[in-house]
Amino acid sequence: QVQLVESGGGLVQPGDSLRLSCAASRSIFSTYNMGWYRQAPGKQRELVAIITTQGSTNYADSVKGRFTISRDNAKNTLYLQMNSLKPEDTAVYYCKASNLMFVWWGQGTQVTVSS
């Protein structure tokens, strides 16, 4: 089993930055692809960014150039650096670990972008 705990969310103004963290309960980055997803009220959960076991990254078009996914293998922690935040980025952000056999989700952290 894998526990994922997100942190770093909050209320910010448009144009501000935030860094989300996702701490894993054990070393998993060599065997799990990791991703950030978000769900806004009344909308489906959507992919924000992923990083594979090999370190390849991919982003939703809506966040390209503004968000960066990264990981610290020594700390078993996944990050999402979010810059130039917009009101439409408001959502609950979830961390996900997945491979061919298992899928694990964190509990989510709220990000609200409002003036």
C-alpha cells in the first residue's frame, strides 16, 4: 500500500505562485508514474501534469509554460510548481501514483485563485 499526502494549497491572488507537495509513504518513483490532477466544482477530474518513472513529463495545454512537475527521490516527494495562477486554476488538486497493477490517490489540497 502507498499513502500520498498533499500539502501547499491555499488562497492566492491572480498572478501569484504556489508549490504543491505530495509526500509518499515509501520510495515509489522508480516503479510508479506520478501525476497531478485537479477537480473544480461541478467538473470532472482532469489531468494537470505527469512524470513517468523515466522522468519524462507532460502537461495539460491549459498549464503549459506555467506549471512544472518535479520529484525529489531522496524525500519521496512529488512537487507541482504553479506560476502565473489564474482564477480558472481554482480546484482541489490531487496526487496520483499508478502502474500496471495499482493506483493510489491522495486526499487532495484546495487551491483558490481569487482577487
